[in-house]
Amino acid sequence: MDPGNNTGMSKFLLLGFSEDPEPLIFGLFLSMYLITVFGNLLLILAVSSDSHLHTPMYFFLANLSFADICFTSTTIPKMLINIQTHNKVITYEGCLSQMYFFILFSGLDVFLLTVMAYDRFVAICHPLQYMVIMNPWLCGLLLLVTWVISFLHSLLETLMLWQLSFCIEVEIPHFFCELYQMIQLACSDTFLNNMVMYFSAMLLGGAPLAGVLFSYGKIVSSICGISSAQGKYKAFSTCASHLSVVSLFYCTSLGVYLSSAATQSSHSGAVASVMYTVVTPMLNPFIYSLRNKDIKKALMKFSRIAALKG
């Protein structure tokens, strides 16, 4: 294939799960996508409809659910359309747009989980000052900062990729336009792109992870200082759901890239990516609702109101 610049680029081919039965893949991903959207949307409606949940913790939780809906919506609908139409093509502009929003909402997920860890740190280690520290102004500022950083990072990566040249027809061994795969498939020099990608991964991935570990280190230390077993259980239960979500997100995402590097198999990498791009956002509302009495009450109240209106 002859190389051509980005202006002459007409299409990419998303190979995805072409080795697997299409009806099975379509039904599986459609089910997971609908569960993700419905579960997270229900969580947002429950939090917004119950005044008892208008607290910093649930404010960030509702935003996390919104980010998860957008996160999965950047990749799954296009894959389902391609399977249904038996057409693996995605335009150059469509690929860049998909990658931009994927990086944006994945970054938003990472930063929101970090902010929620800080929220739990303040609630457990400084309970008497919680409402003073986590005031509405600070919550709004933290949310704005997460959006700005995610937006700037996504814009930087997309603009740098836009400078690269690609071949006339490019086959992407994935079900979405993933940054690393795109850089590897470029026909021009990608040294600067790789440097920016790795530096961003260390800075914007390592710093939030360090913040989460620091927050939970302080939380564990504070819980160990509580004398009664009941007090320890109550303190731990307030952050158990968030800790489960954080563990699931980081373990699956790290597992994806470590396994991909070990196997060097594109198909295995695509299958592994499903864990953090689809499965984790799908499980988040269930983890929070099943382990949280306040969410359960809000969901029951919301369902009763919906039934009465119906």
C-alpha cells in the first residue's frame, strides 16, 4: 500500500471480532450496552430525584455514571452498526472523533475516581469538617478541573495524531480507534507521538493512581485507629463500593495492556479491552446499588414515583 497524507485518507477498517460469530457478538454487546446505559441512567435519576443524596459523594457518583454512559457510547454503537451492515469501514474523521471522545471520557473516569477517593478520605479522616471542606464551590471546581484536564489531553493527542500520514487503506485490529494502534499503523515518523503518549500515561495515569493510593492509605490508617469493631465496619462500608470500582477499573485496564504486551496478539488485546471499556462501566451501578442502602432506598422511591405517574 502506498502511503498518503491524512487529507487523502478515506477510510479505516475496524477488524474487531471478525474471527468470532457475528450474531453472538452482536447480541452480547447490545445486551451489555443496554444494561450499561439503563443502569447508569437509573443511578443518575435516583440521585437527582432524592434530596437526601444531594451530597458530594453522590454528586461525583452521578457524574461518573454520566461519563460511563458516554464512554461506552463512543465505541459500542459504531461496532454494532458495522456488524449489522456487514461493513467494517469507519471514515478518517469518524476515527479521529471516536478516539477524541474515548480519551476524553476515559480520562474523566480516571479523575473522577481520584476525586471520589479524596471525598472518602475527608469523610473518614476529617468527619467533623467534611461539609466545610467538601463545600459546593470546591465540588464544582474539582469537577471543572477534571473536565478541563481531560479535554486538553484528548485535544493534544488528537491534534498530534492528525499530523501523521497513513496508508491508503488501514486495517485496525480492534473494535474501535485506539490511540496506540493508530500510532503503530501510521506511515510517518511517530517518535514524538509515542513520547507524548507515554509521558501522558505516566503523568495523567500515575498521578491519579498515586492520589487514590495515598487517600486509601490514610483511610486504612484512620480505620485501624478506631477502637470498636462496629465503628471500623461502619467506616469501611462508606468506601467499600468505591474501592471495589477503583480496583475493578485499574486491574482490568492494567491487565489489558500487560497481557497485550505479553501475547502480542491483536485479537487477544481486543478481547481484553472489553473488560475496561464495556464490563467495568456496566458493573459500576450494580456495585454501588447493591452495597449502598441509600441508593437502594432512592431506587425504590424513584420506582414508586414512576409507577404512580404511569
